[in-house]
Amino acid sequence: MSRLGKMPHWQKWFVIVGMSSCSLSGVAYLIGRHLEIHRPILGSHLILALHGVGAILATLALGSALPFHLKAGLQSKHKRISGISQLSFLGLLIITGALLYYGSEDLREIAINLHWSIGLLFFSMFILHTIKASNK
Ligand code: HEM
Ligand code: HEM
């Protein structure tokens, strides 16, 4: 069976650690800051800072997947829907993340809501894509 798209071991773990640290810290901050559950801990600056570092790692990990994994994955004809969707979600997360920093104040509320909604969709798709990949 074709294993086109399979990543080298180091890259697989780099992508999993990068995407998970970014997503889990983002979910934690969402729960703490916006749902007000355990706010002093989950909604703290430390968690937001961890999210920022996670986002840097995730972007680096995405960059490492661009030159080979995408092309080989598309050629293998497997996991196209989850692969292309998570790639699009990541693009939107980078754009809305940039808006959170540099966008106008009027846009901030919309950018926050878009950002975390897309973030939840992305993380679900990533889990599906990666777990299903390990069984095949
Ligand atoms: C065009 C979009 C994409 C396609 C068609 C695609 C396709 C695939 C395929 C076919 C596999 C299974 C490889 C195998 O086990 O034989 C796979 C695994 C995987 N993909 Fe993607 N992928 C895409 C985008 C992405 C993106 C953007 C990421 C990063 C966020 C990603 C992360 C992973 C990871 C971590 C695995 C598991 C690695 C492994 O088992 O070797 N993929 N993908
Ligand atoms: C590569 C993907 C991602 C990037 C580049 C990214 C980037 C960013 C940036 C730059 C900020 C602003 C930080 C600040 O104000 O200091 C932010 C905030 C945030 N992100 Fe992400 N993020 C990503 C993924 C996610 C995911 C998967 C979630 C999961 C829900 C998420 C949830 C949040 C939340 C809740 C905030 C705080 C919004 C606020 O109330 O100010 N992010 N993100």
C-alpha cells in the first residue's frame, strides 16, 4: 500500500506537539477568559503567552509540512478533505490572529469570535486527520 504523505518521525512529533500546544492553550484561554471557568488560572496572561509561543511553533510546524507533505498527501488521494480543510483553517487562524494584534478596535470583537470558532474547528479536524492517519 502507498505510504505517500507519511512524515519522518521527528516531523510527525514536531507537528503534533506544535499544533496541540497551540490549540490546547487556546482552548484553555477560551474557557478561562470567555466562559469564566477558573478564570484566575485559565484566563491568565501566562496561558495567553503560552498560546503565543504555541502559535509560533504551530506556524513553524506548518511551514515544515508545506514543501513535501502537502504534495505527497494530495498524490496519495487519502485524507484530502481533512487535509485541505485544516490547511484552510490554519490560514484563517493566522489571518484572524494577525487581526487581533494589528486590526482596528472596531474589528476586535468579531476577530476574537471568528478566531476561536475556527480554532475549535481546526483542532477537531487535526485530531481526525492525525489519528486516522496512524491506523492506515
Ligand atoms: C493538502 C492537504 C493534506 C493532505 C492531502 C494530507 C494527507 C495526508 C495523508 C495521506 C496522511 C497519511 C500518511 C500515511 O500514514 O501514510 C497524512 C498524515 C498526516 N498529516 Fe496530512 N495532509 C494534508 C495536510 C496536512 C497539514 C496542513 C498538516 C499539519 C497541520 C498535516 C499533518 C499530518 C500529520 C501529523 C499526519 C500523521 C503523520 C504520519 O502518520 O506520518 N497534514 N496526511
Ligand atoms: C496557528 C494557529 C493559531 C495562531 C497563529 C494563533 C494566534 C493568536 C494570536 C496572535 C492571538 C493574540 C494573542 C494576544 O492577544 O496576545 C491569539 C489569541 C487567541 N487564540 Fe489563537 N492562534 C492560533 C490557534 C488557535 C486555536 C486552535 C485556538 C482554539 C480555540 C485559539 C484560541 C485563541 C483565543 C481564545 C485567543 C484569545 C482572544 C482574546 O480574548 O483576546 N487560537 N491567537
